[in-house]
Amino acid sequence: MDNPESAGLIKQINKTLNSIENLAKDFSSGSKTQQEIISTIQTLEKLLKQITPILTQLKNQPNSLIFAGESDDEVEPKGKSND
């Protein structure tokens, strides 16, 4: 392994392994990063629970944001009768 390319490759591999080790430490149990991720997930879960009724309403009645209430009394124009 006296080749300069091999030595450079080994150096790069060691640098990469050190980076992976540092990343693993950042995400280890009890780390600040893990606590922030857990907090963010909990916030997203709360938000999802809060907006679920709205999403369900929009799924069932897409125009419910525009037209309030559940009135099905649509005015239907009638043509002139030929009696």
C-alpha cells in the first residue's frame, strides 16, 4: 500500500468512518438531537389530531370551506312547461 492513491483512499475512509461515528453520537439515546426529533414528532402528532376533523370534513364535503352548513337545497332552474 505504498501507492499514493491507496494512502489517500485509506485516509478518506478513516475520515468517513469518523464522520459516521460522530453522526451516530449525535443521534444516540438521550442526545439533544434525539430529544429535538422526538419533540418535533410529538408536535406533528398533536397537529395531525387537531386537523383530522377538518380533513375528514373536506374529504366528505370538498366545498365545505366555501358553503357553510349541510344544506342540500340546491335551486334547480325549471324550464317553461308545455301544458
